[in-house]
Amino acid sequence: MKNKIRILRIIQTLNPAYGGPANAILDSSISLVKNGFKVDILTYDKKKSSYLKSKKINIFNMGPGYTNFTFSINLFLWLLKNKKNYDLFIIHGIWHFSTLISRILIKKKYFVFLHGELDTFFKLNFLKKIKKKIYWLLIEKKNLLMSNSLLLTNTIEKNQLNNTFVNTSGIKKKVVGYGILEPKFNKKKSINLFNKNFPRLKNKKFLLFLGRFHEKKGCDTLIKALNILLKKNIKINVLLAGPNNTFKDNLKSLSKKYELQKNLFWSDTIINDLKWGAILSSSGMVLASNGENFGVALAESLSCSRPVLTTYKVNIYKEILKHKAGFVSKNNVNDFSKILEKFNNFNKVKKRQLSKNSLICFNKNFNLEYKNNILAKFLKKEA
């Protein structure tokens, strides 16, 4: 019997507060294990961190990483010592220490998941764009040229690289899809846990936002859209859950300005059963994003038969429209307010059909249990 292909995945953190990559990497790794791989994960988290656990996946925490670059001599030495134990390496994200040490230590045995970090949205911030362009020219492009390939979630993301703020010519690119496993939870227990933690939302209709509070996520667009509807006497409740930061404080101030305090509910990051309870208790997920290569939270919502309201800037919008699993608009206040109003006006029968469509959309496009694992097939060819 042929030995299993050994994969090491390197990611900055498994803290779910940091969004999609941290949430989806375990599901993706378990799916690879089911396809005959041996998978370990290496992180810059502190050694005693335990954000994720799995009997099938070894997790090695070699942090902390210092500054946004996540420099870590401990991780460097660990990789130097253990690289011989792996056949291939998958690096998650760019602009940090992982791609540099991969070029130095691994050469031509690593792949890089972009996770939207070359999104055209980032062209809008002039200072960050200049800083990244300099780093790209001096270091990062060389790191990616030495990789086997960039790994991309869909063809839209691949095409967007022709219009990003750096030149990616000469770098190999491969679309390998993305997704999550069908979630496992006790429905009654999860909903009861949610009601216990959010008693003000018990038996209320509400929409849900899950993710980081960042200008890219469009939460300011969402709040302004809700204000337009409030002027029409249309009141929609929304729970916004994500880690505290300055941008979140600004959003709270904006909600007070528009007198939306009675309709907006705020929470820190919610995970595990509490997260699934929130999704199950909601009417659907909102993401008024200005740029998203995938949108893991949307896939999680679809997996629970909950429709999604999002924008054309989210690269899975075609699948959502194809299966009628929600509504999609341009990423501006007026258009997003229209899909909120349209969803709000749907009767129970129409919403029930949206829910059925949502699960179909998930199973056909983003369920790693159902879907042929493109990443697994690609890695087997590369090993």
C-alpha cells in the first residue's frame, strides 16, 4: 500500500475571531484526511492555545509571532527541523513570515492560499497600497514565484488578479474550490444555548452578521441601509457578532446617530454551538461586503438552510443567484436597502422556499462531503 501524502498547513492563527481561514482550515484538513492524506497544522499561536481540536489533525503552535509580519524564530527552527517529515506544504495568506521562510527552507514544495489578500478593494487605501507594492517588488513576488502555485477559490478570484494593485504575471495559479463540512450539532441544544446568551432576541426575527469588523465587510453600508428602511417605518433586527476593535466602536456610534439601538444587537465573536444556535435562530445572514474571495460565514448559513443577503463583490454570488438561495445587490446603501426590504416583504411560503434552496446551494457547491474535492485531486497529482 502506498504511503499517505503528508501535508503541512501553515497559518497565522486558528483563533476563530480572525475569520474565514481559521474557521474553514480544520474542515478542509479533515476532508483531505478522508481522501487519504496525512495533515498537520503549524501556527503562530501561543503554545498553550487550543482554539481547535481534532483527533485526526496534529496542531503545532510555535508562536507568538511578532508584529503583523508574525516573525517567529521558534517557528523557523521547528520547520527547519521537521520539514523532512512532509511531502507538500500549504501556506495560508501572504504579507507575512510564512511565505518568506517557505522560499528559504522549502522551495518548490509549497502552495499559497491567497484568502483574498490581493483583492482589488485594497487598491483604495493609498498608503497601504504603496507599502505593499514595495514589499511585493522586493520580497513577496519572489516568494510566490518560488511556490508551486497560488491556490484560488474560484475563477472570479483568478480573473481579479489581472486588475489588482500588483503584477502577478509569471506566478502559477490554480482554482481548487473551497468549502466546509456539513456541520454537526444538536439543534435543540444549540438554540437553547443561544436563547440563554441572547434572551432579548428569543422569539424575535433577526438577521445575522458574523465576522471581523473591517471596512471591507460593509457593515457601515448595512447600517445606513437599515436607516433608509427605518424612515419608511420598516424595522429590521440585526445581530452583529465579531471581535471588538475601533471600527466596531465607530459602527456603534453610527447606529446611535441613526437611532437604531433598539434594532441592532452587538456581540463579541461567537463560536461552536453558540454560533450554530445563532445561525439557526436567525432568518438569514447579511454581508454587505466590498470584497470577498469566498465568504465562509455565508457557506455556514447556507449549510443550516438559512438564506443570505450579500453583494456582487462576494465571489460566490453566482451560486447564490443560480440556486435562488438569497439576494445579491451592488455594494452601495440604496441597492442593499432594496434587497433587505424585498426579503422583509417575503411571506412564510417564499421564505421557506429560500431556506430549501439554501441547503441545495450548499450541498451542490460548498459541502466538502458531497463535492468532489478538487484540492485533494490536485495535490495527489503534485506529490
